[in-house]
Amino acid sequence: MALDILGLCGSLRRDSINMKALKLAGEVMPSGMQLDIGDWRSVPPFDQTNSTRAGRRRCRRCASASAAPMRW
């Protein structure tokens, strides 16, 4: 059984050192583990007055598809 981990980088800058470190972590994962790097741009901002069910479902699918979320 493979262990999928969702990685989210707090920085959206193109040359972010944090993103580089997250990618490196994905490269050195032990066998049987896989790091999927998510993109904050695809996560809709929370807006209680204009919340969409589709946006919430998309976030839940992304998080539930990984065994362990990882924030960098």
C-alpha cells in the first residue's frame, strides 16, 4: 500500500525556497511514499456569505486523497 502525502507550500512566489525544499522532500521520500504538491491557487478562499459546495467538495477530495497532509 502506497502512502500519499499532500504537500502545501505557504509561499506562492515562483522562486520560493520553501517550494524548493518541498520538492526536494518529495524526491527523497522512502519507497512506498509519494508526495503530491498542491497549489493554494486552486483552493477557494473561505467566504461564508458566498460559499460554494463545489469549492468545499474540491478541497475535501484533495485532502482525503492523501494519507497525511504536509505543510511546508
